[in-house]
Amino acid sequence: MRPAEDQYMSKGEQLAVMAPMDSSAHVVANFPFNQGEKLEEGQQVILRLPNGKEQTGHITSLYVNSQAQGGLVDVISASIESAEPLPIEAIGRPIGVTVDQFRMPSLQKVVERFSEG
């Protein structure tokens, strides 16, 4: 990486973002409010990266986001942690998210109990 030459910053312009060494990137996905009842923390997802590759991850938190772009309709925002580190090229780029509704943690617990008995 080369140092920038002959470039200037405007007052208030973001120069860098600092983060703890043990932090990791995450994905924020927005879903229509009426799909919220199908989402659950811990639920498995598939992430489609800008380079076409796929990675797995899981939902770490859910919240109603009335500040999301697109108007007055509330959306459910999901914070998603990838099973593998996200590539640098994916930062700030759109990532496709598919929710695996057949691997919901609560359903998996029922399957495990049934299998044990």
C-alpha cells in the first residue's frame, strides 16, 4: 500500500476507523417487518459475497429499525456474524443473505431431543 501524495482532507471528513484488535466485521441485513416472526437469534444464514463465493454465518441479534432507508415501513435488522473472516473486498459492498429456515436453533433442539429418545 502506497502513502497518499498530494491529497487533502476536508474538515470533518473521516480519515480512519479504529477498532480493537479482537473485533471482527459483521453484516447487517434488513428484512421486511412481516418476515420478522420467521427470524431467530442463532439462526443459520448463507452469505453471498460480491466475488460470488458463499460463506455461512448466524444471526447474533435482531432489532426493529425504523431508521432504515426506504420510507416509513419498519424493517427487522439482523446483525450477522460470518463463520469465516469476511474478505476486505466485501467491506461496504452489498452481500446477499439467505436465511436457512430449516436449521433454526429451536427446531434443531426438538430434532435432537427426538433423536435421543
